[in-house]
Amino acid sequence: MYSLSDVRKHIDSISRPTGYNTYAWNVTKKMAMEVWTCYLNNRPFRKPVNYFCKEFYQMIQTPEGKYIIPENSFRAY
């Protein structure tokens, strides 16, 4: 993925998990977009990344399954 429109399609393709309300899901997607924006602009992402749904971690992976931030910088689900 090389553009924010591609990233948005990727993020929007992931379904909201059961139990997540709309507000929490929108915050999760917004955080994923921030991570991708930094990645595409070759800037480090400095906020803590500790989400508890596997869908968030899918959002911050390339189509090949590689995380776009160092795996040691967050707690996985």
C-alpha cells in the first residue's frame, strides 16, 4: 500500500468485532490511520499502541502480514 486511499480501503475492509461499539471502532480505525500516515511519511509513530482486538493489529500490517511498526513497540492481542 502506497497511498492513504489504499490504506483507508484496507482498514475499512476489516469488520468491527463483536462487542465493540461504533465510537470505539472509529477511534481504533483513526489510530490505525495515524500509524499508516507516519509509516507512509517515513516518520516514527510515538504514541502507545496497545489495543485489545486482533482487528487493530490486522489494520497495521501490510498485505504480506508484516507490521508497519516494530513488533517490540506494542503488546499484541
